[in-house]
Amino acid sequence: MSYSVLNTKKFIDVIKYRWLWLGISFIFLLPGIIAMLWSVKTYPTHAPLLVGIDFTGGTIIQYAVQQEVSTSDIGKIRLDLSKNGIDNPVIQVLKPVTAENDNAIKNLISIKTKFSENGQNETIDKVGNVISSDYQGAELVQVTSVGPVLGKQLFVNSMIAVSLALLAIVIYLTVRFHFEFAVVAFLALLHDVLFTAGVFSLLGIFCGVTVDSLFITAILTVLGYSVNNTIVVFDRVRENLKFYSKKATYNEIVNASVNQTLARSINTSLTTLLTLGSLYFLGGVTTKDFVLVMITGVIAGTYSSIFFANTLIALWHELQEKKQKKAAN
Amino acid sequence: MKNKIIMFWAIVILTIISIVIIRVKPIPLGLDLVGGSRIVLEAQTTDTIAKITQDMMDGLKAALENRVNALGVSETMVQQMGEKRLLIEIPNISDPKLAREFLGETAQLEFKKPILDETNNVRGYEPSGLSGDDLNKAEIGTDPAGRWLISLDFNAKGASKFAALTREFIGKPIAIYFNGSSISEPVVQQEITGGKAQITGEFSLEEAKKIVDLLNAGALPVPAKIIEENTVGPTLGADSLHKSKFAGIAGIIAVMIFMIAWYRVPGFIANIALIIYSLIVFAIFKMVPVTLTLAGIAGFILSIGMAVDANILIFERTKEELKSGRTLFTAINSGFDRAFTSIFDSNMSTIIICVILYYLGSSIVKGFALTLAIGVIISMFTAITVTKNLMHLMFGTGQLKHPGMFGLKESDINEAYTASETQREKAKFGVLD
């Protein structure tokens, strides 16, 4: 047997087990999709995710405290705030994953309330009184507030950004690759975005995690990353098709290409996850959610570029061949 | 070979220049890292102001600059965003509450004249035409009883208006309104011609001081509202900066260990390229200059992951070529050549996203997009040119004698040699089969 690239060891067979790979995608996408549908139906905003003040308008006031804050403490804070005229506050406790020294911030109490045009200082004073009466040494560390009109604008802008990004990528792919590659890369990208959004929809329902404009940024980065991964594999398919299209079937070529690029796909994801992981576990509290979006997206992107996109491209080709045969008959 | 040596020294010089720039120039840090207030104000239309003009915005900007300066903090910034918004940044502010009060207030001082009925009773007040615009300056003072008062010094026009007003209403009250509410309603004793007046009322020191500061800074030509605010305390800022630095360094070290463990000698070369990459990127950040924010740091750290991606692509490809029996020199070259389209296409997609984010995003998002884009572009240079140069200089030509240097096994290479003579010949000419 002569040495051939097509005979490289196959760790993964994307053709034989194609329904398994697509099935796994489906199983992992489903809970997120259900969560998003449920959210659209249940939330007053009718959004598929729990949207934060960036898009709805509102004020978030954060205090750093050295003491531990339990769930019953949160209940007490909520009650005290309502007594002081702060209606329906949403209270969360954020913790950095590690607090390596005594000066580092231990717990952040985050209080979300309405945007008030004039009474901003009054609101902050009221909240401050409640928090500092319960937690000695509490320090006001962050106030973020967005007016409702601006919120709507930010939301519209974000949606325009996402749509433009999708469009630009499809155009770029169509120019550089065949149309069918562009379509499949696009589907892989939707797969990753849907998975990531689904995870955060679930996190919104169960942990109160909200999405803001940084979330959109992270999603767009994931989008770029996902295309990036898919392109590398498709680039290999394109190259192998040039040399072997006479000697091997389309399916064999796709399968070989996936396996040739497998080490790269995994290693790149690993290095990216190493940097993202260090940001998540060692970085500041405020960027944690942002990084988590990207970690989720990178994992989804790696899976889709190995299993999802290639399974689809082979399926697409098979269907077309069948069509051609039928037409010939 | 000569070209390679020239290239090598060019890289060395570029690295040294980068180090010098990094040592010499400070990097501006964003408000989320040093602490401070970032406030967006929007000019509001009223019954009398139907449309916000650029002149009004210029006036508003000037007035707000005065007010921000009155806060006594350095390195403040007032900048117009779009048609009717102003972005104000105040770093290191000790009392954001004051900023919030200061910026939102219109500081409209008005003298109103009484409306009298037939029996000379006061029915109400109407504008007299004398306002804060006619002021020279305001000062805080005390009356003999020790109460706080505000003394006003009118300009020439204001002085004559004030004289006319006091002449007309001797024995009657006039009202002084500040931001739409009456703060004092003194009864005119006699005509006042000197252009000086005093407002006595029940002021606390803070109230009096605020009114004086606002009057001196000038009224806003149009009312403006705070529509967005982000104030970060210095503790949180320092905490974020410290942790991000730590996370960044830990991330780079983890990636480097991985590269050496998996790719051995080429991995080591990629690490050198990565260090050069970080130096050049930081030098560019300082040259532009890019204000470093939390999101910006995240973008930079993410770009490290992407920078090594190019090297991973190249090395995997080189390994494959070596396995198919090529000489070192050809394997390295074709590893680079064949990986290039992948690297280019995938980086282009990231750059497209960055451009969109930069144009449509808020300022936080812009910072992220800019650092990521700079990172991706520089990584194309360091991961390709620098690594290739170092690889060639290190390995030279000839067959690979120690496959372990590439993390390969002897058996991987041997397999290639068991292929027929013609296969080996073909491989040399670039046909992979």
C-alpha cells in the first residue's frame, strides 16, 4: 500500500456516524431552544433571554462587602429596600472565583432597580443606608445606569451589528468558497450562536444572569471564531478535492480532511480555552459573564467545526448527487 | 540565507524599538480600571427650543467643561457624541454624587417681577428679562447674623437691567428663581444701581456653595439629562486591573507550556514569536494610543489564543509534510505556504467582525474590537514571518535527524521512507500522495 494522505489514521468518522453527531447537536441545542421559547412567552419583554439594563434601562448599584452573604440575607435586603421605597429590586451576589489576598474584593452585592431621571442620588442614598446598616465597611464600588430610550437604541444597534456581521460573513464565504460551503458554514455558525444563547437563556431562568451589550460583543466574537474554525476544515476539503477528486469519493475526502485538521482544531481550542479559562478563574468579577459566553461559544464552535459542518456538507453533496442521478434517469 | 539574516536583524530591531516605546510612553487606562465617572448627557428639546442646533451643543459643551473643571479633578473630558449627546469622563472622582448633581442641573437663575392686581396685591411673578446670563460672577458670603448668602455681581447690561427693575418695583417684592423654584422673594427697598445684589435665604453651606459654583460655571443653553452613567469606585478599578494583569500573564504562561509540550522546538520558537507579538502589540497600543479598558484587556488576551492558532496550523502542516518524507526545508516552507490560506481566511472573518463592532458598538465594545483587531493583524506578521524566519535559521536544510524535536516519533518518519522511490520523488515536487 502506498503512502497516502487519505490513509491517515481516522480517529473520527464523520460519515459513518453522521446521525449520531447530528443527534448530539440536537440534544444539546434542545434545552436551550425550549428555554428561549419559554422566555419569549413568559418574560414581559418577550425576549428569548433575560435582558439587562443596557437594553431595558435601569440602574445597578454595587457594593463590595467583606462578609459572606447568604440567601436569607438577600431576602432581608430586599425587604428593607422595599420598606425604603425601592420597588422590586433585583439583588444578586457576585463572587470572584479566587480572592488571593485580603485587599481583593470578596463579595459584590448588586442591586438592580428602575432608572430615575432626577432621583438618582436619592436612590443611591437609600440603598446605601440599607446596605451599610447590615454590612459594616460596605463600599459603593459601581453605579451603572441607562435611560430607557437609550436602552432601546442600544438594543436596535446590537441587532443591526449582529445582522450585518452575519451578512458580511456569508458574502465573504461565498466569494472565497463555493456557495454550499458558505451555507453550511452559516448553519454551523447558527448552531454555535443558538447553543450559546440557549445556555444563557437557561442561566437567565435559573440563575438570573442577564445579557447586555457585552454579551452581544461576545456572541459576535464567537461568531468570528466559529467561522474561523469551520474555514480551516473547509479549506482542507477544498485543497484535497483539488488533488483527489478523481481517486476518492467526496465522503472519503471530507472524512480525511476532518482527521487531518483534527489536531489543529483541538489544539487551537485548547489554547484559546487556556487564556479564556485564566480570565474566568483569575480575572475580575465584572468580565466573568463576558468570558463565560466566549467559553461556551468556543466549545460549541469546536464541536460544530469538527462534527456538525462536515456531516452537513457531505449530506448536502449526497443529496445533490442523488438529484443528478434522478435527473439523468 | 543572506535575506534571512537581514530579516532576523530587522525583527530584533523592531523588538527593541517596541521595548523602548513600552518603557517610555505611559498607557492610558480606562475609567473601569482607575475608577471614575462616565456620564452621557442628552440635550432636551423644550416648548421654546424645538430643535437642538450645533451652536447649542457647542454652548452646552463649553458650559459643561466649566462645570467639570469646577469639580477640581484633572484629566477630565467632555466630548460630543452624535447630534445631541455629550460624553463626559471624570477619572478619580471622590464624590460621584456631586458630579451627578452638577451636570444634570440647568443652573437657570431668573429674576421675576411681580404681577400686581388693582389693589397692588401680588398675584404672581413673570419673567423680568434679567437672568444668570447677565452675571459677572457669584460669591458666597455671610450676613451679620452669620447666615449664608450669595452675592451677585452683574455685568454692565445686567446692572442697568437690575437698576430698572428695582426702580420700577420699590416697595414691592421681586422673586429670584433658581432652576424653576423660588429661592428668595425680597422686597425692594430702593433702586440699586451698583450692579451688586445679595440673595439671602435659608441656605445651608452646601446649597449656597452649589448654587454659586453652578452660577459661575454658567447656565446650560439647553436643558440636558443624564441618560447613561457608569461610575466605578477606585477599589473595584484597582481590583479589576490587578486581576486582569494576573490572568493575562497566567494565560500566556499556560499557552507557552502547552506549545512546548506539544510542539517541542517549534513550540519554543512560537513562544519567542508570541513574546515579540505581545511587545509589538503593546507598543502599538501606546502609539495609537488605545485606552486600556477591561474589555480591551479581554480582547488582547483572546488575541493571544488566536495568535498561536496560526502557529498551530503551520506546525501541524509541517509535521504532516515531514511525515510524508520531505526534507526539513521544504516541509517548513510548504507548511507555511499551505497553512497561509486558512490563516488568512479565518483572520479576515475576525477582522470583519471587529470592523462592525467598532462602528456600531458603544465605547466599551469599541475598545474590545480595536485591541482584538490590532492583535489579529500583528499576529499574522509574528506568527508567519517571525516564526518562519527563526525556524529556517534554526533548522537550516537537510533531513530531520531528530524527529523528537518536532514531537514526532521515528516510526512516523520511517513510514514515509518505506514508500516507493517514485513516491519520494513526487513528494519533493510538492504532490502529496
